[in-house]
Amino acid sequence: MDRKKLMDFAKEAAYKTNFFMMDKGKYVPFLWPQPKLISGAGSSLKAPQVLREQGISRVLVVTGPRSGRILAEPILAELDKYGLPYEHFYEVEANPSLETAEKIARLYRAAGCDGFLAIGGGSPMDAAKGAAARIARPNTPFAKLAGVMKLLVPAPPVVAIPTTAGTGSECSFVAVLTDHQREIKIAITDQHLIPKAAILDPELTLGLPQSLTASTGVDALTHAVESYTNAAYGTDFTVRCAEEAVVKIFRNLEKAYHDGGDLEARREMLEASYKAGLAFTRTGVGNVHAIAHALGGKYGIPHGLANSVILPIVLEDYGSVVYTKLAHLAELTGVKTEGTEEQKARAFIGAIRALNARLGLPTGLADIRPEDFDHVARTAVREATHTYPTPVIYTVERCRHVLNRIYLEA
Ligand SMILES: [Fe+2]
């Protein structure tokens, strides 16, 4: 055995031992807190009461420019009516940066706030959670907070109102931020970042553009499928959440895409995204997310779009290792109920590809550059290794091969 093969073998053994040990403690994440859930059409107007219940007396509202201008307005009017003072940071960009999280934390301290209200897609929620991490650990650089359970101290409370159905950030323990200097995304993952309350108001998602409905919906699907196919940490609870999410997404994503005003489909998609968030917070995501984060950090490719392209390619690359689980998903969704496990699993992957096509999502990414693949693969493998209990442990070579497919299938 040559030196490189020996190193890969040793790495894989260490990785498996780590997951075996951590799998024994899987009921610890099961006991992690869930946000208080408030849902239903118009429920976002209950935000002032929800904030008060959480002991928040001066809130920093965090939004992007669109959610801040249109969607947050009625909620801010309720805060005024209720007499709950607030500051408003409305400049969160897509793929929020470390600098944005720093700015939010500075405003929070200067204004004497004692909690966050994040309104928007994943970006405002992650930026608020990133700022909460910064406030909890003011003297620790973000680079040292990246990874699992590095925060370890309570952070200011976050109440989250998602306006897309995809990220699951309203119930997850992760804040993903972009480090522009190093051209990478970092994921700060800690139970103290789980929002204290989540308000799922489908009315806020009615105006979501088709392309965002599609890419965020497939992001939620990716959370559920990666959680479901992971090799460790799964419990009956996470399995049920992931299965429910997959079924709801297959039934409702296209309805919401074709008729943005379908309130019932929007409500189901918000629930699916939430369930998928509960699942992956306890089991982790996997190689699809690790690659999507690496491509997002390098090229700024939107997260949901990247996931939609990468998901079927990685599932095909996993091969027989995931046939049993994917076959079960094929049965639950009605994609294929007869035949061998392999046939059903392949049909399920085919159904994801077909869904992507009907949603106008691409089959590959033409703008990524082969000369960057080594760097991107190393970044992705670094994230996935010892973080996610993936069904297949990627080496840099195998990840490069997957990147090549992502490039060639464009
Ligand atoms: Fe995601």
C-alpha cells in the first residue's frame, strides 16, 4: 500500500471511529431545544407578543433590502402599535459576509438591544445568528467559531420569521457566513444559535419569485435527503421529519412554483422546510452542502441553486450505498413502488432531475473553473470530514471527480 493510500485508509478509520462514538450520543442532539412554533396566515403580526414572551424589550430587526422594504413593514407597524422599541438593520446581502455580521453586532450593542427579530430568507436569519455568536464570544475570531460546538455559551435570543421556504434557518443550529478574504463560507454550528421562536406565516411567501421558490424549495429537499441518507445520528424523530419533508416537497413545490398565490401549497412548503431543518440540525447535512458552500464561497453561487445541481450528481455518485434509503423515499413519494431497490433509488434520483427541469433549474454549472477544482474540493472535504456523517467519505480526488461532472453537465 503506498503512502497516500495508507493516509486515506487512516483518515477513513479515524472518521468512522469518530462517527461511531458520536452516534452513541445521538439522543443528546435529540434533546436539543426546538423553537416555540407559531404558524398560520397572518401569524407574523403576533411578533411583538412573541418577542415579549422571550423577554425581549428592545429588538434589533434584521432584514435584507427587499424583506425590509415590503414584508417587514406591517410587522414594524405592529411593534410601533405595541410600544416595543426597535432598531432596523436592512442591508443584509445574499450570502452574508463576516463584515455584515460584525456591523449588526455593533449596532446591537450601540442601541442597547436585548434580542433579534430576523425577517427574510436564510441570509438575514444567518446574519442575525452570526451577530448573536459574535456578541456571545466578542473576543473570539469568526474563524475559531467555525465548526461544531465551538460557541458553547448562551447567545442573545433570536426570533425568526422566514419569508422563503428552504433554509430551515428558523429552527437550525447553524449560521453560514461568507469569508470574502479567504473565499470560503464558514458554518458556525451550536445549539445556542437555535432560534427561541419561529413564526411561519405563509402570506409572507406569496410574492416570492418563481426562481427563488424553486431554488429554496430544492434546498429544503436537499436538507431532508442528506439528513435521511447520513450514516449516523439518525433517530425515529429525524427520520419522520425528513420523510414528511420530502413528501410535502414532492406534493407542493411545483404547485407553489406555478401558482405563487396558492396559500395552502405555500403553507405546506414552509412546514416542509421547518421539518427538514429539525432533521438536519440533529443529523447534519452532507457532501452536497459541503460542495455548495465551497462553490458559494469561491464564486458566490446562490446556495439553493448550487444544491439543486449537486444533489442528483452526488446521489448518483454514492451508488448502492444509498439505494435502500432512496428506494424508501421513492415508495413514500409514489415515484416508484415496484421493482428492485436499485430501480426505485434510480427512479427517485431521476424524479429529482425531472423536478429540477420542470422548475427551470440547470443541470450543471458552466461558470465554475476546472483550475479551481483542487481548491474547491479541498475546502469541501475539509468541511465534510468530521462534521457530517456522510454515507460516503469523500477524498479530494473523488470530490474533484464530482466537480468535473457538475461542470460537464452544464
Ligand atoms: Fe441548505
